[in-house]
Amino acid sequence: METNLDKLQKEIGYNFQNINLLKTALTHTSYAYEHKVKSYERLEYLGDSILEFISSEYLFENYDNLSEGEMTKVRAYSVCEDNLYQIALKHNFSDFLYLGKSERASKDNKKAILADTVEAIIAAIYLDSQDIYTAKRFIIDNIKDTVEFASKNVGIKDYKTVLQEKLQVNGEVLIQYNIIKEEGPDHNKLFTAEVKFNGKTLANR
């Protein structure tokens, strides 16, 4: 009989020898505290380092047209929280998370949790396979399109940078970005954000 974790293993393209590693990679601290088990935090720490190394190596080997500074910018964009969150959505990680009662009841944005889970699963794949190339395959399969996009737009400033430069032309100011509304299911959320300039709302969308 196929279990949820069987489905997830098919989704990510890797079958675990030690299924407990995968369970731990999906276990939030709230669940770990309630059930006296390990959370994904240590795996996340290791996965973050593996992700940085593999993405750096991939850029070095495949984008010799980019300078050191440009590679740094492309890597930062490609493995940022927003893009890790998109990877989690792609593989429906939210369907497999172990969350405690308090976290399940919370209306807080789960973006950070899902992004952390991607890094934890990278570490779990590495430890289970005892092979950096297996973890590398998962990483590259999931970031190569984002890297390609970022490499072609590395010289283009994002909208936050452009706005910040314009508002700070006469010196330091307080700029705040807040999520004021979220709609839709966890795997396809729509967010409304507002930007404030010295306490005054400039826009929300």
C-alpha cells in the first residue's frame, strides 16, 4: 500500500533507505516539541551549506561569462527563501509536513517553513545516499531554470532596489514591506503587500 511518504519520494525522485531521515526533514519544531522527536533544524543547517556549495559549483562550471560578483548575485537570487518556497510548492511539500497543533492553527505565512524544508530534504538525501552527486542532481534539477533566468537578468535591478534608491536619494529613511492579506490554498497562495515610507502607506497590491 502506497503511503504519503511513498508519494513524496516519487515526487522528488529519490527513495530513502532510512525513511526516518525523510520524516525528520519534514518535522517542524512545533511537532518535535509535542512528540519528543527531532526537528529538521540540524538537517536544514547542513542542507543550506550543501545548497550553497552545489549552486556555486554549478555557476562556476556553466557560466564562465559571469564575474565573481555576478555569480554571487545569481546564486543569492536562485537559493533565496522565495525560490526555495517555489520548489516546495512544486513538490507539494506542504502536504507532508509534520506540524504541531499550535502551528497548524496559526494563520502565519508558512513560506519560511517550506523553504527550510527544502534545505532539510537536501541534507537528508545526502546523508541517506552518502553521495554528494545524488543531492546535486536534486538541487540542479530544481534550480537550473531559475539560475538561467537570473544569469540573463543579473544586471537588472529588482523593483525593491529601484524604489529604495529613489526614496533614499536624500538620506536614510524607514521603508517597510508588510503582508496584509493572504488568500487561497497553501500550495497556491496569493499575497497582498503594502509598502510604507516613514510610516505612510505608499501602495498596496
